[in-house]
Amino acid sequence: MAHHKVDITLLGQKFSIRTEDNPEEVLLAAQTVQEQIEELRAAGMTASSDRLLSLVALNLAGQLLRKDESGHANLEHIISSLDSVVQQAESLAKVPLR
């Protein structure tokens, strides 16, 4: 896979990242982190850069876990619905044709 060099800015500092990921996704991820930092600052958070980045990382990890849990619940619902459809089809298959 090709490596891409992506330049991002976080907390006013520029970083060059070499990645195999889609450069647009890397830029979007950096933008998301920066937006969360700005939200914390707007809420009155005055902390070091390390602390801000740590809080953003925890917030994003929490969002990811919640999304993963809801996706898992949706998958279980879909499987349950499919089981019901299969049971109904099996019941219909046992009915004699006239």
C-alpha cells in the first residue's frame, strides 16, 4: 500500500504524518480533534496541551465505544428478526399444498 504524507495542525502546531490511510480521512480526524479542543476551551477549560489532548482522546474513545455498543445491539435485533423470518418460513414449508 502507498504511504502518504499528510500535514495537519493541532493546537497551533504543524505535524507531518506518513500513513497508509486515506489522507482526507486523516485530515478529517485532525479537524475533529481540533474542534473538540476548541469546544473544551469555549467551555472554559484552561489546561495544558497534553491535558486537552488527553481529554479529547477520552471523549472520542467514549463516543466510539457507545457507537460500537449501539451497533452491536442493532446487529442483535437484525439477527433476531431474521430468526423469526426463518421460523415463519419453516412453518410455511410444513403446510401441505392443496
